[in-house]
Amino acid sequence: MESKFDLYSATQTLILELESRGDAKNAEVLKDAFEAGSTGSEICMALRFHISALIRHRGLTATENVTVRKILHELQKIL
């Protein structure tokens, strides 16, 4: 069964959340993953790397933590 999860929208929402609380550095890293990748696989691998780093960062709000873990879960299914 195909997933109905919208990776792009979830990541864009996370980027906006990070920016709204002043975490421009991590927001920019996630934006760059989309802009620098030329294929879907490259984008997903970069997102997985940076999302994993965000989880280790431990400076996320509860909402952001749920979002990054959902994104990581979906990335692991894709890759």
C-alpha cells in the first residue's frame, strides 16, 4: 500500500516552525536539501541526514519532535 504522507508539505511546515522560533540555521539546512538535490533520492538522503541531526540536537519543541520523527519514519520507508 502506498503512503499518503506528503513529505514536501511536512518538511515545509517544519521549516516554517523552525523559522518562527528563530532557528534559521536548521531551517536553511532543510531548504538547501531540496534546492541542492537534483534527484528525489538525493533530496531524501540529504533530508534523512539533516533530520537525524535535528533529533540529536535536542532543541526541538514537542511539536517539532513529533514532526521530525514522522518525517524520518517516512524517509526510512522510501529509502
